[in-house]
Amino acid sequence: MVKKILLPTILCLAAVLLLLAVHPGLAQQDTATYFPESGRYVDEPFLTLFQDTGGLQVWGPPITDAFEDKGRLVQYFQRGRIECATGDQVSGEPSFSPLGQLLGRQTPRVASVPEPMIQDELCRYFPETGHNVCFSFLTYYLAQGGPEILGLPISELIVEEGVISQYFSRARIEWHEDAPVDEAMALGALGYEHFLARGLDLSLLTEIEPSEVTTASTPLISVGGYVRVVNTESTGLRMRDNAGLTYQTIEMLEDGDQLLVVGGPENADGFVWWQLESDGVVGWCASEWLKPVTEPDTP
């Protein structure tokens, strides 16, 4: 038990010392992974936790490097934040911050929905926080890891700026009415919103250049370069007429399709979007299903 507490604490302390000794954003080790979607690195003690809890699909790309904040080592991602206690804190175990609660989105407890809805698995009541999760929100919640990843629900369904949402201790699930059925559910950009709400130094969001080693092995998405569609699991990738889930689909792309990057990036609906061109068709795609390539394959 002592080892389980001391080891993460030592890792966090070492990381803080390294960040203090080197210019912020440049204190990257060989274990660091560079994310071209946002121009940031993720390193231990955060990298393993990030990868094991859904990575880009759940949390989106990192929007800052790790930095010290009031005695804690923290790193912001588009949809969350990982923190690690340092100094005289009890434990240095890395964990995702309860941003939903920190942003003040917790609402009073409510009663459970009628028992038949629970029995039919249409809803689930969480007595720990006194909130229900139902229908499509429940399906999506469990698919993204449920309470173990996103935390317990801290609100019922609410409407914010025309979007139906529900808050969890570490995340927000959104339902976009105008989006296609298979893209209507999404995780909100809670990490970015909390960063702005804290009034932190905006220079922390500035992209940094990857190291020479990373550049050689990992090409970046950039205007004038090429990308390939990947990891759609044969469902295809929607090219839209603007950056965002609510815009019209103008073409369906398949795994392996290659496109020229002509614009971007833009942040919308929890994704980073790039404007792409293929055979005279120009539209926007989310970067999570795009892989940069140095040169397009010849027919």
C-alpha cells in the first residue's frame, strides 16, 4: 500500500521539478507523445492514465502541457483535466479532475424514475448523487466508460444554448438535435471551458514545435499537407460544409481516402476540424479520424 502511494507521488514531484528547471512546454522526455491535433505533448505520470481511459476519443487532444498549479501538477485536455498532488498532499495518484463540480454544475438530488423504467434498463438511478441517466444518454454514458471514466451524474438533463446536456463529475454529455443520429451524442469541451473560467495564462495554450525525433516519426496535420482517413471501422467519415456536428454532410469518406488540407484548424463541438479537398470537393472533417501523411499515394 505504501508503494502504491509513494511511487505516484515521487513521479509527480519529479515532473514538477523538471518543469520548474526547464522552460514550460519544453520539458519533454523520451516517453512523451506528441499530439499534432493540438501541438501538445503528454508524458508520464499522465500518459498511461490518458491512454487507459479512452485517450483522444473520450478526452480529446491535450490543450496545454503539464504545469504546476497551486501545489498540483495539472494538464488540460479538450474535454477534461488530469491532476496529480505534490508536496505535502496525501497522495500523488494521477486522476481526472471533477470539472463538472468545479464549474458549479451540480444540482440538487431528485427521486428515482419509476421502477419499470429501471427494470427495462431505460434508465439507471445513482443513489450516490441522487440523479438518473436515461435513454440515449445512458447508452452513450456506458459506452464511454460510465462512472469509472466520466464519474457519477451530478445533474438531470438541462438545456444550454439550445443543446440538451447532462453533467457528470468529470464530463458533460451533449445531444445535438440537428446532427445526424449517429453523431448526435458527444462529449462537451469541459477542459477548455474550465481553463477559461479559471482565467489562466492564455500563453499556456500556444502550440509548441515537436522535437526532432518526434518530427521524423510523426508528420503533422497542416495546411498544404495531406491526410488519410483512418479508424472509422467501416462506418465512414462525414465531410461537412463547415466545422461542427450540426452542419450538412456533403460527402461520405472511407478508410484510406486521402485528401489535401486547405484550411483549419477550427474547434467546434469538442473536436478539432480541418478543411479538406478531394476531387474538387471541399469540406470539413474532425481530426480524430485523420492521419497525416508526408506524400499522397499515387494511383
